[in-house]
Amino acid sequence: ALDQTPDISKPRYVRVNTLKIGVDTALLELQKQYKVQKDDLVPDLLILPPGSDLHDHPLMINGSVFMQGKASSMVAAALAPKPGWEVLDACSAPGNKTVHLAALMGGKGNIIACELNEERLKRLKETIRLSGASNIKVLHGDFLELNPEDPSYSKIHAILLDPSCSGSGTASARLDHLLPSSAPGRTADFTETERLNKLAAFQKKALAHALSFPEVERIVYSTCSINQIENEDVVKSVLPLAATCGFELGTPFPKWQRRGLPVFEGAERLLRTDPVEDKEGFFIALFVRRGSGNESVK
Ligand code: SAM
């Protein structure tokens, strides 16, 4: 059997659900048991010592804090939705980033959480229930089928697009090569390259679709993949369309050192995290509409 024990050599991160509890209150509460620090980049993120097990902690059970890695917590923070905005989470289950958006918006405004997979919808609804957010509407459907001109979507200010990806930046995917080829999720005739090409084709389509919503001012595209084909190449493929629609690349977390692979001019604005050093390999791209007043970045 594969060793699935969590990596205890790295700090544990918890995101404070500010819909339920303040960051300082959560900090004080957790400090009764653990040595806790605030993260220096993500304001609602706390760092606990390696090996801390919070699963049974009352703050976890009542949805006041969520176990969420730093890289994952940077995604909604990069979108920086304003309270009162209409926001679309295009590929939302299990909903970690959806409820982070709700917290960042202080419960004000509306979030549409779109999810295609019926099974995963249950997890999404459970995450939303636990978070206490009351302004999230769950939409069971295909993001690619949403009509940007439909009055329900034409006023959307921001889109978070965290589509299906290879997951090659996550610990479970790094163990994946140890699986026999007959294991679930593996078929002998479906090679890794074919799988990546298929994912990348969907990712490009989804990002192009996000760019077509008329009132959108900010879009974040993210993956938990380390593959250029799912990251920089996807962004590069939509740059002409983005320019036509008046978007440019923003620089999420300018102080963060690790940036996009230098495969096109401007790729230094993209953000990468390293699967080993930063615990998870994530990729974040931010598109900002020129003249929207949202050019300023964190
Ligand atoms: N953002 C989520 C979170 O942080 O909890 C994780 C999202 S996961 C990487 C991608 C999700 O997109 C999956 O749940 C998948 O079922 C869903 N999905 C895939 N294709 C979709 C589509 N065309 N429309 C809507 N959802 C889709």
C-alpha cells in the first residue's frame, strides 16, 4: 500500500473563516494548544507547527477554520473580490476557494458556484453549509454552457477559474507513478500525454470563455499542476483574445519570488509555487481589465 501519511516535516496551514471568527480570536484560541503564527502574505492564514492535527478541534468542526494550504489560499486572495460584487466560481467543488471568496467579500454581494459533477456537488454544498456563507448560489451545470449575455451572468465582476487539472503539483499526484497501470484512474491506452493535451484543451476553452463575460474586471486562472502545458501555455494561448477584450496580466503577490516560466514576455507576472519547497505546486494567473480601476495589485 502507498504511504499516505501526511508530510510532517512542513508547517500546517489553517485558513480562518472570517465569516465566523476574527483572525486574532482564532489565533488566541489556537495558541492555547499550539505555537501559532500569522502568515506574512495571506492575511487570513495561520501557520502551525509540523504535525499539528486539528481534525478534532472545535474550530474545525464548527467551520471557523479550514485546513487549506498556503498556495491554495493565495488563489481567492489573488482575485481580491470586493464586498458587494457578483462573483462566479466557474469550477467550484469541493468549494474551498468558493467559501474563501465569501469570507473575503464579508458575506456581501453574490457568488455563483458552478459545478458539473453531481457527486462533487454534495461536497460543495457541505463546505458551504459549514462555512455559514449565505450568499452562494450553487449551479449544477457546465461552465462552458453559461451564456455570458444572459442577464444572470452579464453583471459578473470577477471569475475564479480553477478547472480540472492533472494535479501534478500535489503530493498524491507525486506518488501516482507508483500506482500499477491497472489502478483506478489509469488505463493502458490513455497515455499521460493524451491526458494532458485533453486537459489543456479544456483549460484553454474555459479561460477564453471566462474572458468573454462583458462586465468582468478580474479573472484568476489557477491549477495545482506543475506542467507548462496546463499553465503558461494556456495563458499564452488566450493573450490575443485577452488583449482584444481589454485585459492585461496583473501581478498577484508581487513580493512572491517564484514566477511563471519565462516562455513569453510578461510571464514574470504569473505566479508559481514549488511542490516541494512550498508544499504544493500551484499556478496563478490574474487578468485585469484595463480602465476598470482594478489595476492595482496586492
Ligand atoms: N476550486 C475547487 C476548490 O478549491 O475546492 C477545486 C476545483 S477542482 C480543481 C475542478 C472542478 O471543476 C471539479 O470539481 C470538476 O468536477 C469541475 N468541472 C470540470 N469541468 C467543469 C465544467 N465544464 N463546468 C463546471 N465544472 C467543471
